[in-house]
Amino acid sequence: MRGLAGNLVGLAGLLRIDPNNGQRKTLATGLAMANGVVRATDGTIFASNDCGTHIDHVDPDGRVRDPARACAAEAY
């Protein structure tokens, strides 16, 4: 159930891990699920949720914008 709730209330987050020393830093919290993650050339991160209904947008400074909502039926 927690996974399903995460799609609705934003329980996921992203960590930045330094590969040289393993130090972890929280980059963003409150994401829908962050399962599919991609980084744009400007450092912006986009992360999708389990159901494919939200795309979280994380600015390079870690600020989370309102997620884009998509409907699979509208994509065709």
C-alpha cells in the first residue's frame, strides 16, 4: 500500500551520492515515486511515478516544481 500512496502524496525522494567518498545528500523530497529518472543537460531532473501519471520536475538547486500530470489516453 505504501507504494500506491506514494503516487498520491509524494513519499519519494532523490539522493546525491559522491562516488569518491560515498557521502549522501538529500537532493529532493516529496516526489511521486521517482522510478524513471533522467537528467537534462542543464541539470534539471525529471522523474516518473509507477502509474505513469506524474512527471516530477526537480530544478538543479533541488527545488521541486508541481508535477506534470499526464493521461495515457490523451497521449495517443
